[in-house]
Amino acid sequence: MADVPERALATVDLGAIERNCARLPKPLCAVVKADAYGHGQVADAALRGGAERLAVATADEATALRREGVDAPILVMGALTRKELQTAVDAEADVVAWTEDVAEAASRFHVKLDTGMGRLGTKDRELALRLAAHGRAVGLMTHFATADEPGDDLFDAQLEAFTRFVEDVGRDDLVVHAANSAAALREPASHFDMVRCGVAIYGMDPFGEDPASHGLEPALSLSSWVGAVRRFEAGDSAGYGRRWTAPEPTWVATIPIGYGDGWRRALTNDCDVLIRGRRHPLVGTVSMDNITVALGPDTDLEVGDEVVLIGAQGEERILAEEVARRLDTINYEITCALTPRVRRQHVP
């Protein structure tokens, strides 16, 4: 068999990540948790683009960055067990504190005030003020719940509450940060001493529309190949459950990628792929290892042709935002969902 593209390949443009970081407000903390939102090892590119710090969710993620040779400051933002807290300390990472127990055990911590997100942090301002006065406190932070929903009143209320808290603390030696990607692009008053950007550094739009409107370049493309091309007669079905039958004689291609790779079963009969620069609809049920797409009554497509599921081909493109809208979800769930079976190829 002649060489064909890989069955499931995510190509990550490190140059795009570097340029996205360069375009974002500074100082910048690049969020690289969850395997960099499914993009793999991109920390060096983010730092080259001007990020001064990195943020992760778990202590093991901080350890992994150190093993990769990263020496930039790291912030571990998630809840930690006592053992995980020690792992973070051993990795010389800052942690987030909202209890006195964590503050006493950490070597350096950022005080998190819950101004409305309702997950982690303390709503007790007096406790937060006591933690902020601790000698090992190095930062103050909060997190916005609705920054990606322009016009929502909660964002303004959170920003006002956090601003008052910062003023009450009155320490100018603490790094103050609140803005995620959406807030960083939406409201300069939320920037404080640093912004924490995740989705934007990967070239995805935090508002779920078009990254180009913010000068961002999508960094990840997902591709596969045509594994088979078969003739269907009217009434022939594709996939489990006969959820699609050919309305007329047509050609159907089988693509060796499926929900085992992170291409969600909910996309059954509801997405397009690109082949030779043209859109073709996915038809039939997404299975673990294969999808099928309709090619029409006549076709020039052949086994071995490249298939693009996310990215550009010719004049056409499919953004993660498009796929997310079809699933009624967010763009970064699309990239985070790609499984280890999809090889990540990093290009300069």
C-alpha cells in the first residue's frame, strides 16, 4: 500500500501559539493544564511568545513541566491533598490557598477570593484578608464565571468586589490577577498585574465565534484519511442502528477515526469533513474507530486522500468553534477530548 496520512493526527503549530501569546495583554500567565488543552508540550512556545508564568490545575502537571526543563514560575490552581501539596512544593510551584491549613503548609501561595464563581476560594473576606497578610502570600486572585457572556451583570459585580478586596488588602508586593482569556480581551480594568489566558493562547475564541476577530490563529488541526470508498444504492445504511440510509445511489467514504479518538458520538449525522478542499457530511453513527461520509452520486475521491476534521484545506476551513456549536459545548472541550490515540505532531 502506498503511504497515506496517519489515521488520527493532531498537528500543533507552535509558531501560532507563540504569536498568540505575543498578541495578548502582558504580563501573561499561560494556562497549560490538561495537556495544554489537548495540544501537548507547548510551554516553551508560550514562553517564547512573552508569557512570564505558567498555570496548571494539578501538582503532577507542575512536576511534568519541571521534568521538561521548564524553569519559569508555575502556579498550581486546583484543590490539593496534603500529598499533592507537597508535590507542588517539591516542584517549586506556587499554590492557591483559601484555608489557613494550606497557607501554613505551602511555601508560596496566592489567596483566592470567591467573588461569584462558586467553586474554589473563600467567600469569607475576613479570612481572605488574614491569609493575604501572611508572610508567604505572594498573590491575590479570583475567577470570573461569565466573562465570556458580554452584557452579563455578574462580571461587573465580580470585578467590583475583587477590586474592593485588593484595595482593602493594601499590599503592593502581591501579584494581583483575575482575567481569563475572555476577560483579558473584553475588559482592560480586569487585567490588574497579570492576565491568565488559556483558550486564547491556542488560537480559539473564548466567546465561541471566530478567533480571527481577535487576531488569534488556531494552533491545532486534526486530520485522518480515506480508508475506503464504496458504492451505496438507495436504502443502503451506514453504521450502527441504521441512523442514515442513502436516499439515492451515492458513494460513501469510511474514515478511520471515531469516538475512541475523541470525535464524539453526538456528531452522528451532524458535522462536515474536508476532502480535497470540499465539505462532505458525516452520515451514520460515529463508532469507536470509524466514521462514514457521503461523497455524492459521483466522486473523484480515492483511498489515501487526506481528511481534515479541524483545520483548513484549500479555501475551506472547519474551526473547533463550529464543531463545538454542533455539540452545544465549548471549543476547548473539543481539543481536550482528543485521546492519546491521536498523535500530536508539533511543528515550528
